[in-house]
Amino acid sequence: MPTLRHTAASASASATWAALAFIAGAVLAAATGLIFLAPGGSAWSGTFTDPYVWRVARFTLWQAALSALLSILFAMPVAHALARRARFTGRTWLIRLLSLPLALPQLVAVMGILSLWGRHGWLARAAHFTGLPGLPGIYGLTGILLAHVFFNMPLAARILTAALERIPGEYWRLAAQLAMPRAAIWRHIAWPAMARVIPGAALLIFMLCATSFTVVLILGGGPAATTLEVAIYQALRFDFDPPRAMALSLLQVLVTTAVFFILRRFTRAPDVTASLEAPHAHPAGNDPAARLADTFWIGLAAIFTAAPLAAIAAAGLTPDLVPLLASPALHGALLASLILAAAAAALTLILSWALLQSLRLRDPSFAAMGDLAASLILVIPPVVLGAGWFIILHRAGQEATLAPVLVATINALMSLPFAWRILRPPFEEAQARYGRLCAALDITGLARLRLVDWPMLRRPLGLAAALSLALSIGDLGAIALFGSESFRTLPWLLYQKLGSYRTDEAAGLALILLVFILALMALAEALGGQSRRNTP
Amino acid sequence: MFKTISVLILALAALAAPVRAADKPVLTIYTYDSFSADWGPGPAVKAAFEKTCGCTVKYTGLKDGVSILNRLKLEGSSTKADIVLGLDTNLITETRASGLNAPHGLKLTGLKLPISWSDGDFVPYDWAHFAVIYDSRRIKTPPRSLEELVSGPAEQKIVLQDPRTSTPGLGFLLWMKSVYGPGAAAKWKQLKRRILTITPGWSAAYGLFTKGEAPMVLSYVTSPAYHMIEDKTTRYKAAKFAEGHYLQVEVAAAVKTSAHPKLAHDFLAFMITPAFQDNIPTKNWMFPAAPTSRPLPEAFGKLIKPSRTLLYPPQVVSKNRKAWIAEWLKAMSE
């Protein structure tokens, strides 16, 4: 018996080590390629003494912290309402809708936001029509925060809703028996459940906003609003200065690591209360006040998220749409996007599963390493990863054949943090609930996967797959370096149209992309959710 | 699971460049992707050149001129490019510094450019002046000079591009500099009131403009021709500035390490013949740099004609770019 258990533990450890080595290898190789093989550039040290860089770093932190705070604050009542209203028409689609903003190419999403909030947007026109005072201009910090909340509030709401839905049924029955008032339910049940995932969600959003690029450039209003990610891109453009880009990336990683460790201090261990019941839906508060509050928050979130998406869809409904749908260029791009995204999603799941194994070892520092790797990869600029790897592949003469593999890998790494946030809490709970039982009964390997992990994790796995599919399909960053005529994805085609006055066709493509992502997410979630339920 | 993964790996491999017929030499051209796009000049140019060259033309479509140069720098002497097409005059010095371009060896007589051209490495293929494009439905009295643009009402906004990432953005910076010289920083501070936002590239800026977010945008003199011909509207017009307009000339060059120097030379020569140039006006929306076989479309005759051409020599731009951008950055972030 001890030998068997020992084998299982060492298998877990090697899986995690392999994933860590893969991630570290991918990053370090890219850095090496860019530093040693790329021509030109300035000295490293100058970057850290440049007052401009520090101003940029300060702004980066400030807007990212504010964005994370606002997103979480908005998401809390929304998630609470969504968890409390477990059944209403369109709930599944609403939740799916909440994953869309993050999956869209940023330029498309920004145009959608401007359709609503812009100087010539619906709200401004409505104000003009009714004679009410218009909105103050949104370009500047306001616009950046607005867009970041649009991207990330839905993400936070999904993570928080999932946390609330995992609360064991006994809690709710006990609350009912004790006739706990709403404030007490919030304080003793709902808030602690959310508080466990908030630091993680906040960190994810913080990182996403710290590395924000298109949003900051377009809505920031000018060079006074600049993030490190923007500075990195600029260093690799006209100046083509890889050492400066590397130094800035390093600064970005260091700053985010500091935030990572600060937020980690607030992360509490998962609730390990053994529950014999499958998680239960949060019972609805039936009094009118609760109903009204829930309707308000769900409605507000739905409008806030859906209106810009509706604007994108409406802009796409032009006479150009029909010939566009029939064009071979579109079919090729759809296929290329689909293959790349599927490969990226598969790799994301494999990597996160391997990293999750670190949690089985009851070694906090090992688990912290997994967490760090799965989180920080997000702040490594894809343009740096892409450029570094491109040089290496080019030296090997393989850039044409391996470019798609590289793009899929970069996309997989970039969606890893999302999959990790989604999979980690249920995985920990499965471990806390059945870990000892499995050890006692010696259920390991595939048997454990089939009997214990799959039934408990198939929905989160479906969700993680869906999100990483969507993220990879909408991504342009990683493919920008490898442009070629045989390898064109949907966002690439879209930007190409935008680059030659073809605004209407680009809008049509945005609509197609929107529908495509939605369909894929529904499919991926269905694969995770509809399999035969065999509760252990 | 493993079956799925192996299928995915095979599919990924299939995405890579398909195998080509091995008997013909391949001429690889790095260009920007609105040139190589289905609707760009690329496909017609490829077909016309392949008729006579006994070769296959292959485009690698990159984002823009700067990306072409950076890709070339990344690849160094092992680049597969035979031709780079789509750089502009501001990138010439940097390209030359990479030591990767080859002399064209052509007698460039009969070019149709607003300036004289004597560069021994780079061959121009099209050009246009930068211009402020305005929405005539919302602006009745457009600025008649750069000075009027700078000092005009703050509520009429313009969208510009970032000179650190975009060629039109750099073009406008040079325009301001060539008109105002050492006083440019003060003028930028004055203009700042009218700037809605500064985008990373032309596409986003033009998208904001056509969306109605701002009634003015920095683009090209030729932009209204697109709207006249494709959208059948004269709504978007270029404002003619009294101080003159800054010029962009797009160029191509052969790559020194090319395995097909003769083909590359032939392509550059072909580039300034009507078979190539005929595709420029209505597919690249620029002015041809050499004679075409038929007159330009009527819409091009209706475009404004700048009274003066402004252009810094490439060496001057290359020498001062960093300092001028730093000056701009300071003026704009205060």
C-alpha cells in the first residue's frame, strides 16, 4: 500500500514538474532568443533609470488596481443575484454571454463600447435627442476603466457565481431552519464563499488590465495614458530595441509578482467541510425586495454587457454580409482559427491538469509554484514570446512549418491562467472531499479520473475548454509576427479589412466571429455538462 | 484523447505553407497585408509578373512597413525574402543600416513623383501626401492651414496616430516639425485640446472617424477617392493646407542575400511598368509612381492638389527621430 501511494504521489509530482518545465522553458528560450540572437538595441540599465518608464509603471499599476476593484465590486451583487436565481429563462445564455467580451479582439470590443458610450454613441445621441446633458467625454482614465470593467466584470461574475454554487446544500437548509435573516446569510455563507475566490479573481483581472494594450491606446486619449505593455510594443516597433523590451517585460513581471504575493496573503484555504451532498443551488429569497434587487443587478449586468455586443452585431448586418459568408477567404480563416483554437485549448487543459496535480501533494510551496506559473504567464508579453521564438525557429529554418504550432502554444499559455482559476477551486474541493477516501481505497490514475475527478470536474473542464477556445480564436497578438498567405485566422482577416477602408466587411466579420465564439462555447460546455451523471 | 491530439497535430502541420511545385523558382516578397490581400494589388501583380518571369511569386503579408523591416532585421542574412515591398522613405536609412538591401541597377527615368528621385537601392512604386480628412456633414468650414487646425475650436476633434508605432503618425509629427521647426512642441500643446485620442495605427483611427467619434482624422489625400469610387459618396473630403503637405513615398528593394537576384531585379523593373502601376490607384488607393496604361479614374482628378510638398531626407529623419519623438512625448504628456 505505501508503495502504491508513493507511486501516485511521484506521478503527480512529475506531471507538475513537466508542466513547470514546459512553461519556464517556453519563456526562457524566448528571452534567450531575443537577447542573444536579435540584432541591435540599447543598454538594459538605461531603462530602469528613465523617469518616463517609472511614470508608465505607476500608471499601469494604478489603472489596473482600479479596474480590478471596480470589476469585483460590480460583479459581487451580480454573482449573488445569479446564484440566488438558479432558474430563469435565458440564464444559461446570459452566463455564456458573460464570457464573450474577453474573447473578442480588443479593437472590435472597443468599437462596440464606443457605439454605446462614445461621443457619437447611443447614449450621447439619446441625450442630444431628449435635451438632457450628455455624458462627459470618456477618453482618458474613464474610458480605460469602463472598457476594463466591460471585459472583466463578467469574468469576475462567472468566477464568483461558480463559488456560490459550490456552497454545500446543508448550509442552506441550516440557514432555513435557523430562519437566518438575509444579512446573516450574506455574512456567514455567501461572503465567505466569495471571499475565498476574490483574491484570485482580482489578481487575474489586475494582470489582464496591467497588460492591457489596445484599450489603453485607443481610449487613453494620448501618450499620458500608457502602460508597460504599450511601451514594450513601442520598443519593438520603430526603435527595434529588444534589450529595452526585455527590461520592460522584466519590470512588468517583477511588479506583478509583488502584487501576486500581496494578494496571496489574503487567499484562504478552501472550505474542507465534508459534505455528503452534491452542491446545491442557492435558494431564492422569495420576498419582493430580494426579487427586485436580483432583477436589477442581473438586468444591469445584462444590459452593460449585451449592449456593446448588440452594437457589434448590428453593425455587422450590412449588405456585405452575404457575399462575405460565401467567400473562400472566410472559410479558410474559420478553419485555420478553429484548428489553432482547438489545439490551444487542448494544450491548456493538459497543462492545467498537470499543474493541478501539485495540489495533491500537500506541499504548500509546491502548490504556490504551480499557482505562480499559471498566473504570471499572463504578464509575459505575447509579442516578446513570439519574437523570441520566431528567431529560434528561423535559425533552425523551421519558421514556416512550426509557426502554427508556436501560435497555438502561445495561445495555450495565455489562456492557462483562466483555466487555472476555473479548475483550481473544484479540484481542491474534490481533493478535500475524496482525497482520503481515494487514498484509503487505493483509487489512483485513470480509475480516480473516471470515478472521482471527472464527475466532479467535467463542468469546470468544459467551461475552461470553452473559455480557452474563445480566447484563442479572438487572439491576434501572437499571430501578428507570422503573417503569411497560407495561414490566416479570422481576426487577422478582420484587421486586414480594417487596414484597407473595408469597415463594413470588418464589421460583418466581427459579427461572424461573435456568433462563432458563442457557438463554440455552447458546444464545449455541452460536452462537459451533458455526459452521464455518475455521482460517486 | 491521444487520438484527438494527434489529429490536432496533423491539422496544425497542414496549416503550414503547402508544398509547391518544385520546378519553378519562387520569388518571395515581404509586403504589408493590404497589398497582398485578395482586394489589394497583390494578386493582379502576381499574375502579370508570372506571365513573363517563369517563376512563382509568393507574398508574405505582414502588418505594415515597420513590420517588414523588423521581420527582415529578425531574420538577418538568412531571410527568405527576395524583395521587400512597402517600406516608406522614413524607413530607408534604417533598412540600409541593416546591410540587407541590394542596389537596384535601374535607370529610374520617367517616374511620376512630386520630388526628384535618385536613390540607388530603393525603387518608389506609389505615393500620396498626408492630409486631414473631414466629414463634410459635420464640418462646414474645414481648416485651411495647419495653423488653423492647431488653433481651431476644441470641440471639433481629430484622431491622430502614435508616431512611435504608426507611419502616418510619424508622418504627421514630421509635418508639424517641418512647418514649425523648434516651435513644434508649443504647437503640439495647443493642438492637444483638439485631439480626441491617439491610436496605435491607421486602422483604428480611421475606424473611429467613420464611426463618427471625431469629425477629422489624419489620413491621405487619396482617401476621399476610395469613398467616391467604392461608397459613391463625397461626404469625406481632404482639407488643403496652405503650408503644404507632407509626402509619403512607398518603396521596394531587392534583398542582398536573395538566391534569385536576376528575378528580383526584373521584378523591380516590372514594378515601374503599366502592368504593375495600373493596379495602384484603385487597389492600393495611392498615386502611381510611374505611367499607367490608362488615365486615372475621374475621382482622382477631384482630389486636392497640395501647393507645396514637404519631405525631410531619410538621413535627417533617422538622425532626429528619437529626439523629436521625445519632444512630442513631453509636450503631450504634460
